[in-house]
Amino acid sequence: QVTEEGFNQYRLNPDVIRAGTPLPTGITNVPAHSSGVPSSALKPSPADTFRRGIKRDPSLFPELKDERHNDAWHRSFMTQARAQGVDDALDMAYVPSTAEEVELFQEKQKYLYAALESKVKTDRGKLIVRKYDQTYDARAVYHELSEHHTKSTKAVMSAAALLSYITSERLGTGQWKGTAEGFITHWQEQVRQYERQVPLSDHFSDGLKRTMLENAVRDVDELRQVKVNADLERTMTGKILTYDQYAALLLSTAVGYDTHRAGGSRSRVKQVVYQHELSPDDSLHDKDYVDEPFDIDYPVEQLSVNVHRRSPASPADQRVRLPFDRWSKLSDEAKKVWDTLDDQAKAIILGPSLGNHRPQAPRGPATQKGPARRVNLHDVSA
């Protein structure tokens, strides 16, 4: 009879611990586990393996702070979910079939719900997350967030703004602050976002996308030449470039165009934004903000602040204004005196160089209910 104690003594005996040592006579079958528990019962389940995972980090998931950036957030969130092996828990078509799969699915749901609860910062997003705080149904949360971002009234308005930009924006008008290559990639990104928010039946055909992109760059001679060359080739060979082929040629040409411009002798332009808040109690003057060059993620809504640069100034914009750096140094009494002067007197005091400066923000009427805001853009040579 072989006992557990006797077997352990034999196994740990230094005289017999060497390769190829046979079992002593009488020992024909040593149980794998002396406890009598089957080996299959001691094998960790998928859920156990998941719980002990050391590579999963919920802090790596992105934060959603602004609904306008929901597209980038969805991409980053799903990328992290795939990288951490939990993306199937967000798939509405996935149905776990075994008890182990169900247990693992529930663990992933709890993990993803914790990530969503800590990373979704918008008011509407928080409301959706908290709706499932008793079930920890991360999949339902993510699906409802996606529905809100693509099919709600706000999403419809966003799609309309994107459509307006796609069909009307032009490179070369001075509104785009960046490279030609950046403009083209930004335009393509807006097309992608628009098609994400509308039904498949409303997606653009390749021919229509090519036509709209041709129109978007036609004011730049070097880029318009790509269309001219393509039309010439079609006439001579009958070959018609697809949208993807045209876009690839256009981007290649844009790189050369940008390189040529960067090597030119023209001064670089810096954009300065002057912001005014018109309040019934005080008159706020210029505050300078240097605008960064636009890139592929620049919101379409913010591009609208540049539109008035191409529009005639209103009569109110012709008023004389004291620069903010000087205004801030005046005493309260001096500011009151300044506000009583008419524009002609202010122009005399400021002299010819500053007398034609853009307007000082007028004091709002006493009955004004809330602050009005306007943005003035000025180009100054670096």
C-alpha cells in the first residue's frame, strides 16, 4: 500500500532524484492529485483567467467630454476594447453559448461598465450610463450611446452641418489655416463622418465624391490641374479615374504644392482671434488667442468663425477701439471718460496708426438679458 506520505518521502529523497529513476516496486499508479479532486476541476475557467489578467487597464480608455468629438471617441474606445480582448462584450450579435462563456461575458460586462462610468463625461452620456447602474449592461450602454450620436436630433443637425461643409467649402479662400494636404484629408474625414450618421441609401456615390472634391480644390491652380490631366487622359484613352485614384493623385500633388509654398519667400501668417463679451455692466476689450493650424480633427463648427473675414464689415465694426493692452492699464475713472468720447475724438487721441484699428466693444444696453459674443480675426505677419 502506497501512502501519500511515503510517496512524498520517495519523491524528495536526494538519492533517487535523478533523470530516469524508475518507480519502486509496487508503485504502479500514482494519482495526479492526492486530494481526489479531478484534474479538470482544478483547471482555471476562462472567467478565472480573465479576472487574473494583468494587461487590462481601464484608464487607457478615452474620455468623452464633448459630444462633437464622439466619432473619435467611439474609434478609440473600440480600439482599446479590442486590444484588451473585451470587444465581443460590445457586439450586439454575440450570444454566449456555454456556462463558461456566460460567466466570462458577465465579467467583461462589469469591466466595461466601470470603464464607461468613469470615462463618459457628457450630461447625456452620464444619463445613459446611469440608466443601467443596476444591471451593469455595458453593451446596452454603448449601443444607446451610438444611437444617440448617430440618430438623435442633434446628430441630424450635425449631419446637416457636415453636408453643408462638404458641398460648399473651398480651398484657397483664406478660411483654411493649414496645408493643402491637410485640407484634403480633413474634407475626406468629414465625408466619412457624414456617411456614418446617415443611412446607407444616403451615402455619396464615388462619382459624386470625386466631383465635390474637384470643386473643393478648383481655386488652386496646381490642384485643379489634376482634374485637367484626368480629363485629358479620359479623352485620349477612355480611362476614367475612380474617386480613390483621383484622391491619391490629388494628395500627391498637394504634398508637392505644400513643399513649394514652404520653401517660398512669403512671410508666414499668424492668426489672432479677438474676442469681445458685450455686457451691461462692463466693457471687455481684445483678448488675443493664437490659433493653431487646422488638422484632420478640426471641428467644422469652429471653421465658421472665419467666414466674416470674406464679408464686408458692418457699420458697428468701423468704430474706433482702444487696444486691450492699453485699456487694461487705465483706471476705472479713465475708462469711463474714454467711453464718453466719440469716435472722432478717439481717433485723434490714438493717431493715424491706431485710429483705424478695429472697434472697441461698445457697452451693452442696460436691458440686455445676456452677454453677446463676437469673434474678429486678423492676419498679422510673423
